[in-house]
Amino acid sequence: QVQVVESGGGLVQAGGSLRLSCAVSGRIVSINAMGWYRQAPGKQRELVAHVTTAGSTTYADSVKGRFTISRDNAENTAALQMNSLKPEDTAVYYCNADVHYPLGYGGFWGQGTQVTVSS
């Protein structure tokens, strides 16, 4: 079993900051890529940021320069630092981990954490 748990969401005013955390636990051999996704009401889930094991990062155009993804390979964690938040960043944010576990490989999702940005 692999578990992915996000934390750190909340309500913030436009221009503010939040830091999301993601912890992966269970029977893990290694974790490949990790990513943060978000889903706003009535919209499809979209990639926000992605980081490889080597630390290479990718960002959605809408968050470049404002969000920073990081990871700690030793602790099996990832974080998303979100600055200069805008109302359009309001969504449920999900962490995804591409995990090598004893019986194979798979992508695992957390339950999501709500981020609400007020104008």
C-alpha cells in the first residue's frame, strides 16, 4: 500500500502566499516524478508543476514565476510554494507520485487540499 497525503491548503487573500506539502509513505522502493495538479469547479484537472528525481522542474504557464516545486528524496516529500496568489488559483490541489513499489509501478494520488484565494 502507498499513501499520498497533502496538507497546507487554506484561505488567503489575493497577493498572499501558501505552502503545500505532500508526503508519500508505505511500501516504496523509489519515487520517480512527483507533481502538483489542481481542479477548479467545472474544470478539468490540470498540471501545475512537476519535478523529476533529478530535480528538473516544469510549470504551467499560468504559475511560472509565482510557484516553486521542490522535493526531498530522502524523506519522500514534495512541496509547492505559492506566492502572489490570484483568485483564479482557487482550486483543489492534488499531489501525484509516480512510485516504484515491490509489485510494480503506479501513479498515486492524494485526497486533495482546498486552496481558496479571495479578491
